[in-house]
Amino acid sequence: MRAVVYDRYGSPDVLRVEDVPMPVPGPGQVRVKVAATSINLSDWEGLRGSPAYARIGGLRRPARRILGSDIAGVVEEVGEGVTEFRLGDEVYGDNLALMGGFAEQALAPESALAHKPAELTFAEASTIPQAGAIALQGTRKAGAGSRVLINGAGGGSGAFAIQLAKRLGAHVTGVDNAAKQDFMRSVGADDVIDYRRDDFTRTAQPYDLILDLVAHRSVFTYRRALAPSGTYRCVGGSVRSLLRVLTIGWAAGRLTGRSMGVLVVKQGPAHFTPLAELCATGDVKIHIDRTFNLDEVPAALAHVGEGRSLGKVVVVSS
């Protein structure tokens, strides 16, 4: 089968398309004929091996040769003990443990997959698992009348998070580069900020909730932007920033009545299917910026990693 592989960390140039052996499912595993795989920032980090946590399991070279975790497709084979799925079932899920989505076939644990809603295409379903889990858990504390800021709101998780916070009655501010201002407004942001021009932490009206998808700032600037009893949660970012949030940020927040920490995202179907249901009914919109085929995976990863995507980018089987 064809797959996009890499053997060392680096730029998209280290990727190549190869014929690799067909994977065989072990106990509790399912082999999926991949129809679509959406790209997450974790794929870009895994390609580059940066931040350092992207090298867990493979310090010198990648632990998995094939990237791509958010898959959607059709069950082709099941391993021993699999009871939830049968051949021909349409499934989707976040295959973060095994990866392998940038290929014609991929193995996934049964526990990582869910039945695809009939109302969604494979491409649409593939956008939900990882980005949806982050958005759902990251906006949980939004409420009617609350002020919510989402940093990095123009990407996949951000586009979902804006809509979810608005559904909860919040006033939402989206932060991203200038090219994404109109897009953030189109998905529901009340206010938008170009981080290259304006400092969102210097605000006359502090925020009740900050969801930071690209943590790179000082914890003290984030605390300054929080209202009393406000909550700051970050997902991703530099190791230095994350460690500061976990240590200095936690202590500084507690001393001032604020909650500052890292969002530990729970994985699995229970944590993304609620969003899929909202998407299936049209209550939350899925925004696919562009689709690419397997041969174009290097360009697709660069499009996401360089901050050019509006919403989600999907790789589809040709």
C-alpha cells in the first residue's frame, strides 16, 4: 500500500511516498481503509520533533514512520476480540497512539474509533476527533455573559471553540494573524485581534476564560488579562511556556484568586462524539480550508504548520 513516511525529524522535505507492507490488526485493533485524515498541529510538531515533547518515544528519530491521527474510513479487517465494529462499518477517530493516517490503510485500537454519523462525509468526520475534544473541553467554563478569549482561534480547534463558546452565551474574542480576522468573524467571534499588531493581554475589560492554543507568552501577562476568579488554560506551545504555566502560573494564579493551568485533554469517542452530533444536525459548522491528496502531504503540513489554514485541512485518498 502507499504511505507517506519519514525517518528523521525536519521540514516537509523529509517526507516521501513509499510502498509499505499492509498492516495486520492485532488483538483489539481494527484495520481501516482511510478515506480522509485531517491535519492537526500535533502532526506538524511530530514532523519537526519540536517542541521537545513531540519526541516522546523517539528522541533521535520518529517512533512512528507515518503521521496522521484523525482518520475516517471503512473497516477492512478486525483483530481478535473486537466486538464494536464489523467489516464495512464507516468509522472515525483520533488514532494518536498508533498514527498512520497518511496512508491507504491504517491500524487503530477499537477504543479510539466511533461509528461515523451518516450526515457527515468522511472528510468532515475526520476534522472532529482531536480538534473537537480540545474545543469541547477548553470551552466548558464559558457561560452566558462571560468574556472568552481564544488565542489561535483561526485554526481547527479555534473555529470549533468559537462556535461552542457562542452557543453557551459568551462574548468571544478571537486572536490570530491578520489574514484570519474575517474568518474568525464568520464563525461567530464578536471581536478579533491581530496578535502581530495588538497585545491582547492589555485590555480594559479582562476575560473570564482564556483558551490558549499557542502558548508562548509570560504567565504574568496572561494573569493580567484574567478577571478575578477567571480561568486560563493552554494547549500546546513551547515546553518553556508550559512549564511556567504549571509552576509559576499555578502559584501566581492561586495567590490572586485565578486559575491558571494546562488543559489535559481527555481522548476517546466519549470526548468528541458530542461535537459530531452538533455538526451532524448543523448546529456547529465544519470549516475545511483545503483538501490535499497523499502526494501533497508535505504541502498540506506546511500550510497548517506555517499558520495559513482557516479551520481544518484534510488529506483525502485519491
